Amino acid sequence: MSKLDEAFEVKPPEVLELREQFATPDQQRQTAMVGIWIFLITEVLLFGALFTAFTVYRLSDPQGFDLGSKDMDTVLGSVNTAVLICSSFTMALSVYFAELGKRKSLALFLILTMLIGTAFLAIKFTEYHSHWVDHKVPGLWFEDHSPHAAKIEMFFVFYFIMTGLHALHMTIGLGVLTVLLFRTAIGSITAEYHTPIEVGGLYWHFIDIVWIYLYAIFYIPGIHLK
Amino acid sequence: MKEPVVSIRTYTITWLALLILALATTLLGFLNLGPFSMGIAILIATAKAALVVAFFMHGRYESKLIHVIIAAGVIWFLIMISNTLGDYITRGRLPVPGK
């Protein structure tokens, strides 16, 4: 067996349940949980820095940022928030069925989560397209004649960077779910060993939390100006 | 076989609560609350985030170690934002020695 084959070799659940460096399966699970939570905390700081920068710029001209928020599509944004909350719900149910060891239900809910996640991205890119059509893409094609034009452009810089980074996380999340679905299909997820589903789920829920905040800062402040 | 950590009932209630809070955020946006509108939106978002962490992410049922890690993340973020804003908000208001 070549090195590459070895790396991709799928080990049976009995082997995965307790790897040699751990004393008990519970210790192995705890280790994985600490790992993913620490990773998520680094993500909090990654997005946190952007939220901090956004707040600093917004404080310099709140009115300008509210005018930028006025150009957001409230309907698409709100629908997307609901869509993402639903995908978190189906992901939570995936974990539920993984804990029970019900492989078919687990696979079904993983597929549902992926479909809803894809719908989110489709709606997001519809929005990006409408910004392009409205000439609201900073640097490439931006037109605005209000006295706050410079700040509105800055608003859109943050909008594209932050929602773009979020969309990138969603895409990676879909990749993670694909791997989990594959592992479910070949039977390496059982009631005794389903840590990968839990870990993937935590990542997916985290992306949901980021969007909850993005929705609050980008879409809400401008609604009353419409 | 072990029982799942969180019941479907709890998941469903969390899901509905999240949808209701999202709707509340949108509806509050239509009221002109001036400088408070952003603060209230962030407050509701934090309530939603807490629900997701506690129930969807099983935060409530995890060990103390995980609780410490979550708290560390929140605290470090608060340090970052409060120190940065402490600088920016007070610029031009406080005298700078030697300037």
C-alpha cells in the first residue's frame, strides 16, 4: 500500500473509536471537542477584528453607514437569515441521529443541510449580482452622488469583505459536510463513534452565528430609511 | 445505547425561538430608534448566538473546560473591541501630552 493510499484509508469504526494515543473513548472525544472549540475561538478573533474595524469606521460617520445599509436588499437578507437558521436546525438534527446511530436519517439530514446551505449561497450571489448592477462595487464600479459617498463606499468595502469571508466559510462548510456524508455512507459513523459529525456541526453552527451578527450590522440600520 | 444529549423538542423550540428573534430584529429595524437601533439589533443577535451555542452546539451540556474556552473567546473579543474603541472614541476629547 502506498503512502497516499494509507493516508486516505478508511479505518473501521472499532479502530476509530479508540486510537492508540488515548486511554478512553471519552478522553478522545474530549480532546476533539477542545480542539474544535479553540479553533472556533480563533475564528471569533478573525471575524472580531473585522467587526471592530467596522465599528471604528461606522463611528466616524454613522449616517453615511446607515445610508449604505439602505442599499441592502432587506427581503433577500432576511430570507437568508431564516434559511441559515433552518440549516443549523437540520445540522443539529444530523447530530441527533448520529448519536442514535441512525445512518439513513443522518445522511438525509446532512444532505438537507447541504441543500439549504447551497440555497443560502445562491441567494447571497443573487444579492452580489444586484449590487454589481446597481454600481455598488467599491473599486471596480461604484457610483453614488450623496455627500456621504465616500463612507457609503467604505460600508460596501466592509460588506463585501465580511460577507465574502462568510461565504468562503460556507463553501468550506459544504466541503466538510461532503466528507461527513461520504464517511456516513461507508459506515464509519456509529452511535459509539460520531465525533466527526459533532465537530463538523460545531463549525456549521459557528458560521450561522457569524451571519446572525452580519445581518444585524449590515441590513438592520438602514431599513427605516427606505 | 445512550440517549442523545439534546432532545428533538429542545432543538425545535430553539429553532422557533431563533426564527422569532430574527423576525423581531427585522421589525425593530422599521422603527427609527436612532442611535439605539444598532445596539438593540446587536443585543438580539447576542441572544440568538447564546441560544445557538447553548443548545445547537451543546455548550450547556459540555464540560467546564469547554465553558472556560468559550468564555476566553468572548473575553478576548471584548478586550479587543473595548480597548480599540476606548482609543478612537476619546481621540480629540482628551489632551495628548506634548502635542
